[in-house]
Amino acid sequence: MAFSDNFFKKVEKKTNVNKDTILSLAGKIQKANMNDEKVLREVIHDISQMTGREVTKEKEEKIIETVLNNKVPTNLDKYID
């Protein structure tokens, strides 16, 4: 999946996380077992720390359920405005 520079600019504007950090995290995620709940919790925690946004336990559970059930949308561009 390729992302445009415009996508990264939108993400950076909303999260204050730069493109290099995003790509570094993406590389880590690609090597990780995203079917492992412990790994997913670590990734969620890392993203929360990077963005300075708290993730409630309820939201964390919903994210994990979405990932484990392969319900993650493939066109993320439309979710970043």
C-alpha cells in the first residue's frame, strides 16, 4: 500500500508525528506478529505515546478486536481529513 506525501502531511498535522517516525513504526509493525494480542497492545501504547493521546481500555479492546478480526479498512486516506 503506497501513501502520498499529502497523506503524510495530513497525518502529521493531526498527530504531530513526522513522516520518518511513521515509516519507522510501519517497519516495526510489518515485522511484528499482528495476530498476537500482546504485540498489538505494545503498538497501541507506542502510538499513544508518540501522539500524546490517551487510549482508553475500551478503545484499546475495540482496536484489538478490529485487527484480530481483519476488519481494518484498506483505504485509510479517506479517514484522514
